[in-house]
Amino acid sequence: MSSGEATASGPAAPGAVVPPPEDDARAQVVSLYQAQKKIYARAVSGWFAGWRWALVWATQLVFYGLPWLEWNARQAVLFDLGARRFYIFGLVLYPQDFIYLTALLIISAYALFLFTAVAGRLWCGYACPQTVYTEIFMWVERKLEGDRMQRIKLDQAPWGAAKLLRKGGKQAAWIAIGLWTGFTFVGYFTPIKSLAAAVPTLGFGPWEWFWILFYGFATYGNAGWMREQVCKYMCPYARFQSAMFDKDTLIISYDAERGEPRGTRGRKTDLKAARLGHCIDCELCVQVCPTGIDIRKGLQYECIGCAACIDVCNGVMDKMQYPRGLIRYDTQHGMQQHLGRAEVWRRVFRPRVLVYTGVLVLICGALLASLALRSPFRVDVVRDRGALARLVEDGWIENVYRLQVMNATEQPQRYRIVARGFADLPELRTDQRGTVDLAPAEARWVPVAVRVPPEAAERAGSGSHPVEFVVERLLADGTADRRVAEKSTFIVPR
């Protein structure tokens, strides 16, 4: 029926789309959304599972344990936003040291490029917080609800005391882990011992309450409920990872030439006579996958590179007395050209990887050298905008400045301030004749008035002229061991 034909209720309006009759076999309803099927990942053991759990332990021991370490009678790692001090073991950093954070971000980016170019999503499969906490939450789930089939039966069973106890216990454990994670996160910004002292009375501040609950809820929701949805739909890395892959990148691969045609068989079945490959179609590789994909369909963006399918397939191959490696880390060139392991690894370390490695080593070396040679104090110079220049007694011209002197050590320090550089004068007169004493990790604004004689001002002429402030750190005997020079300008009025 066209849009111009009449219907039972009257003629159709010009341009209107008339739906087909109900008895038309061609009429179909197509849903644009697919219901998400719950994934019941099966427990797996093996070489790669061992590495994954080793990284779970390593990352969580660092995250949960680091705030409790002490250094120089303080928390070893503390980002004190209120005081604008960042303590990292022996380092005391100020907001002006933001360049180091930039360097760390660049190093992280290049490391991600390097690891992805070598072996795909290593970060996702082994060290990503989403993977780590999902492993922890799934371990709790298995302990309280059982492995895959037991969890499926439990979900299908009617509600009762036993089911309520298991489900409630799991949720309580998940919430406890989430809150402890949020508490630890806040402990990096508020001294964790004072934070722990407030636990019995719940005497947290409003921002502490917010971040403990927010970070705890994010951990609980992402690792307990969303799981693979975060990796598949929320993480941008899954979308642009292909830009960092090439045919010499190690990826988790299914050897179709060896595995196909797949099918069930006994251990003593003659494969040639049965015309079967090594894959027995047990689908264990699908059951252990945390994102629920079938690796036998080839590389998919949902694959996070956890290698659980390799571990479980190797176990099946051992039981069937077949060679391991039906599913393995390999490259596309290696699979297509039947390259040996030595040749595959030679191609893995290709120019692209060597460039990433070289750049990463240079940046790391520059960062370490900068930290080693970093001055133990910093100086910022700000002109007094309220009085750029003024005449004082005897015709002298005065400019007022404010110097922020920051002690980047955890010992008290003494400093001397000298101004020089105007009209070739060896030293300018300042009202800061004494020394400045700073407590450990203290920063102070020091007002400094600089004066020049009228004859020097007349010789230099009106306008702005460069000057330099030199701040010297003094030792106990009064000698200077370190100097920091900061440039500014001196204004001579017309």
C-alpha cells in the first residue's frame, strides 16, 4: 500500500507513512536495544591467573598500606591541599612543582603506548583498577555463592533464608570493601590517623564524607555490578586501542588452523579419521571470559587481554594430551606466516617499540635528574600593584615587591635577600637587611622595598629596568651554600 492509498478509516494524508497490515508476513518489529545477559565468569587457575593475582596483591598492598607509612614523623605520602604541600617520602612539593605531575602523566601515556604496542591491553588485563577490584569482588562472590553453576542455580532459586543470607553477606562484604577503599583514598589527602580517630564518632568533615561515600560507591558499583560494562562501553581505551595495534603486536589469538573443525570427542579419538581439530568445543574459554566474548571469533574490542581463556584452554589441552597453545599470545603475522617464537619476538621489538622505549627512558631520566638537582627552596617575585614606584626622602626612588620564599626541606632554614642589576649598581638598597627564618616546609610572603639613588635613576632614564633578586640559603657559620635568582623590573617614573 502506498502513502496515497486509502485505509479503512479514510484516505491517507499525502506523504504519510502507512504501516503494513498485521497479516503482512513482511512486517517485523526490530528492537534497537539488546537486553544484557548476565555474565557468570568461571574461576580459572594457571600461569596468567597467577600473574594477575600477584598484581592484585602488589597494587592493593601499595594503595592500602602507603598512607600508614611514616617518614620524618609524618605521613610518608600526603597531599595536603589545604596547606598546598605535597609530601612524597623525602620530597616536599608545592603547586609550583606542577611540572613533575605533567612529567608523570607523559610517562604514563608513553608507557601505555609501549605496552600496547608490545602486547595489547596488558594494563587492562592485569593492573587496571577496574580489573583489580572486579577480581576482588568476584573472589568474594565465589566464596559466598559458589562458582559459576552454583551462582546460576542460586539466582534461579526462589528467595529463602539461605539465598538471603548468601546474597546479603555478599553485598555487605562488597559495601565494606568499597567504604574501606573510599576511606583509604581520602587518607591520601587528610592524615589517615586523624581520619581513623574520627571513625568511632563518625566525625568526618563534609568533604571527607562526600569523597568516602562517592569513591566507595564508585568502587562498589563498578566492580560489583557494572563490571564488564565499564570496559565495553565506558572506557575509551577499548575504542582507540586499534590505533596502537599492528600485525606484530602480541594479542590473545585462537589458532583456527589447528582448532577447526571443532567438535566433541573422546581422548583416544583419531582426529584425522574424525576430521576434527584440537578444539573440543567445550566453551570453557567463553565461560571464564569476564566480558563474555568468544575468542574463537577473532580479535574483538571487548577483549581486555586477561588471558583467562589461555589458562583454561591449556588445562583442557593437558587433559586431552594435546599440545598447549591452541589459544595463546601471538601476532597476526605470526599466525598467518607460521613464525616461530624467536622470530615473533624479534618482530615484536620493532622500530616503533624501540622509539617508545627510548623516549620513555629519556623522560624518566630527565625527571629523576630534575628531582635530584632540584633546589631545596623556591622563590616567586610579585610586584606591589598598589604602588608601582614612588619618591622617598632625598629623592630616592622606591619600588615595593613581595617575595614568596618556600622552604622545600623538612629542616628550619635561614635565608638572605639581595637585589642587584639596576644601572650596573652592584647591590640595591633594600629594607630587608636581616635574614629570613623559615620553619620546615614553610612558605612565607616577605615584603621588600628596593630603593635607588636619584643620580642612578636619572642615568638609567624613565621606564622599566631589569633587576634581579638573589635569595641565599645560609649555613650555621653564615656562608651561603645555595642561591636562587629571580628576575623582575624596576619602574622609574617620568
